[in-house]
Amino acid sequence: MAGIEYEAKVLDTDPAKTAQFIIDAGGTQQAERRLMRRYVYDTIPAVPGRWVRLRDTGPDVTLCVKQISTDAVDGTHETEVTVSSFEETDALLRLAGLAPRSYQENRRTSYTLGSVRLEVDEWPRIPPYLEIEADDESQVWDTAAALGIDRERLTSVNTTKVYGLYGIDLDSIADLRFE
């Protein structure tokens, strides 16, 4: 599946309060908090703002190429497929000459509000954040408003830049895990 991601983040959120805001607005929890793991690989040739991600979400394993053109709500393009095995796909990518530049973990709790996907993400070393992902830009803004979130609190920077806001160079961390 290929397409533009329409998403924005609300940084430094309280997961329990955020969950309550979502439920109070009519949203539903889609998945319990779960550990997700991923390998990140550079493309060949390496291109700034473009990378390969192999991710195990718990129920699914996906392989994608992400390309960031801008920090706007519609600035990320993703081409993704489902694969059958995290370990076997990593082995295949290594045989093809792609060595992971990093291993990363996060925890995610998933919700929906209408057709909009809401993810409460917890990453090591930074405060949790809410990600609002929709099928178009107006759904992102409308959902934020429905949750009582001012548009000024939203950012569309990627996770690497979120870490940078906290003074952490994510690209220099080869192994990012919870304690």
C-alpha cells in the first residue's frame, strides 16, 4: 500500500488522560498497550529523509519505505507491505545488503474516533505523545478540535525530530530499548 500519511502529533501527553479524552469524545480503544519493535535501514543509496522500516506491531509485521518531503501534516509518503516474519524478513534484507542502522522499541495503545486512527506512543527517554492519523488533512484538524486540542499544540515532525526537541540525537542510538 502506498500513499501520503496525514498525521500530526501532540507531544508530552499523559496516556491515561489522553485515553479518557478520546473515549469521552466518542472514540473506542482498538488495541491494548503493546510492545512494538522495529529495525531501521538506510536505502541504497542512502538518501536523507528516506529509510526502510521493518516493524513488528504485535499482530502484524510490516515492511515499508518512508520518505519525508516536509514537516507538514501531509509531508510523509509511505509504501508498505505486510510480511510474515520479523526475523526472516530481517535476514532477507541483510542478504540483500541492507544492514540495520538501528533497533528501536516503543509501546503503543490504539484508538479510533470515527475513521481517524489515534495512537498513544511511549518511547524510551522521551515523554509520551498522541499521534492523529487520518485520510485527509481536515480530518486531522477536526479530530484535534473534537479532543479539545489547540492546533498550535500539533506538530508533524517525525520521531527523529521529536527526539531532537528533547536534545537527543536518535540517529546516534543503535539500540533503543526500554529498561
